[in-house]
Amino acid sequence: MQPGKCDMESKGSCCISRTIKINAQPRRVWDVLTREDEIPGWCCDSASFDIRVNGKVEWRWSVPHRGIKVNPATVVDLVPHQKLTLKVGQQGHWTDSIIRFDLKPDGNGTELSLTHEGLAPDTPFDKGDGLWRQRLESLRYYAECGRVNPYAATVEPAVLGDRIAEQTGRMLFVSMDFIGQRYGETALDEYRTTLARSVADGFRAANVQNPLHLANLLAQNMRLLYGDEVEVSGNVHMAVLERSSNRMYEVAHRSKLVGDYESFCKTCADFHTRVAKELGYGSEARITTNGYRLTFTR
């Protein structure tokens, strides 16, 4: 995949462009882009697609705790097996933006180019270039293999980040035995804000295309939230957490939610062990008077 670009246009909107090579014929790639029974293999849970100019398109997702999310679009232009242009109807950063796919034969495969223009200038990475990087990788895998990428993220990065933040934030709220609503929300907000940022940074660093990348993302969260380094070797991901840079301890200690640092580490070790288990990882924490090492394995 060629590096994506997000350029600012003169009118103040953002344009994303990406090109990938797919080991499948243009006819196959076209079907993956437009057939209602193929689209869920790389993009969403279900779809409807009226393949004609002015035809209506809907991509639908089942979002945890939110019901069904629908992203509508309209076909602006199409040349079968060559070009597809859509105008997005959803509200938000994508409002009235234009998505164009260009397909060109490339040996025994296809060169697929994406252009997404008219995005709001403040579109975050996980709703723009990062999201398309993930989607196109999933499209490539599905077009080539005929099955859903088993390692692709099951929800959009932004939704995944919010889901992890909600689940782990709730676990943190309980596990630290907060003694006051005011203090509890202070620490919880600190955690949710930092975690949401770290999740976005994790997607910026790598596509969540396999379990190890998710472990990397979790380790990245540990580093940004707590400590000063993350070690990765094979399927082992270790977060080294030091007291001197532990922001959550500062918040909790200042709010009189915890006492000594060692007891705080034990609480956090228990919390992150449960988070790792929830995400399908083994974990082991080694606590010292100056911090602890948290190791994730798959």
C-alpha cells in the first residue's frame, strides 16, 4: 500500500488518497466494492447498494451499546469494473464528502486507488486516513482470499477506542474502590481521556490486523498512561512502569483514593490483568517498590 495523504484543499477541507495492489481481477474487486453480499466481508455488518447513477447506498454496523449505525451515500458516477464515485450523506466529519474508487488492471491483479475529498478539516486520524488504511487492507484480504480477515478490527477504530475506554474505565472505577463521586469521576475522566488518545495513537502506529498489533496497542496504552518504555519481543509485550512518571497514581494519590505506591501497583496489576483477559491475552505483573512490569502474551 502506498502511503496515504491527507491534504488540505483551498476551501479548507481535507482530501485522503491511497493506492493498493490486489491479487485479484478488476471484476472481482468491483464485486467486493458493490455487491450487497460481498461488502460485509471487508466493510460493515450489512449493506444495500443500488448500482446505478443516483442509486442509494447504505452501510450498516451493529455498535455495542448503541444499536445499528447507518452510513448512507448516493452513487454519483460509475463505470463497471473501472470507476465508482459516491457522495456520503452521513452527518459529521464525512458530511457531503466524495469517495472515489478507481480500478486499473495490473498484471494478473488490480491497482485500486481511493480518493476521499471534502472531509472536514478537523477529521481525526481514526475517522479518516487510519480508518481507510484498515478498510483497504481488509478489502484486499477479502478480495484475494474470499473470506473475512480474521485479524481485522471488528468495529471502527473510534468505536473500538470508545468501547475499550468504557469497559476498562468502568473496571477501574470499581477496582480502585473510589470513595467519592467527585474524586472517582476525576480519576475516571483522566483515564478515559488518556486511553482514548492512546488507542488513536495505537491505530496511527499500526493497523490492528492481527492479535499482536492489539497487544502492541494495549502496551502503548500502558506506556502513555503510566510509564516510560515498552519492550516487544515475539509475542511478549512488556510495559515497564515507573513511579516517577505514573500520572494515574498522582491523580489517585492527590484525590486520597490510594495510599502507598505499592498498594496502588497491586490494584492496577489486578485491573490490567482483567483487561488483558477480557481482550484474550495472558498477563503477568511483577511488582517492586518502584513500579512494576506488566507482560502480555497471546
